[in-house]
Amino acid sequence: MTPSVPGFNLGLRDAWDLAQEIRDTQPQMLGAEAMLAAYRSRRQLDREAGIRFTDTLVRLFSNDLPVLGAARAATLSMLDCLPFAIRFVAKRMVFGANG
């Protein structure tokens, strides 16, 4: 499976967490392997989840299989009826797996 390119929001969260890591690191440790490892660890769950989610969306919405078309329509109709579900999905898209 080739993941789709991570989205803009994921890039913003990457930048935010890197800024936090830099803020919390002593100046002499900036760029050290320990600092970079902490950043990678901090971002791993959100990055993997974001990439899997966007890849799945691309796969579901980029084909013309009739069964998937009906499932997509039913899912989107269901989301229209469940505002809390829309808020949950939107929150995860903006704030990521940790948000």
C-alpha cells in the first residue's frame, strides 16, 4: 500500500510539535539525536493515523465500483444526520489523533 501524501493539517501539526520540542530543549541539545528521536516519537501516532486515514479516503473516493458508490452515499447521508460524528471527524482532521 502506497500512502497518499499527508495533508496540510498534518504538516501544521508536525511544525507545531517541532516548535514545542525546540522550545523544551536546552540550546546545546538542539539538533541532537536525542531531541530528534523525541520529536519522531511524539509525532509517530498522529502521522501514521493521518496517513492511513487520508490514504483510505483517497482509495474509497477514487474509484467507480458500484458497491462502494452506494456505501459512500449511505455514509455521507448518515453523517448529515449525526452532527456529533461530523464534529468528531472534523476535530480529528484538524487536531489529529492526539486532539
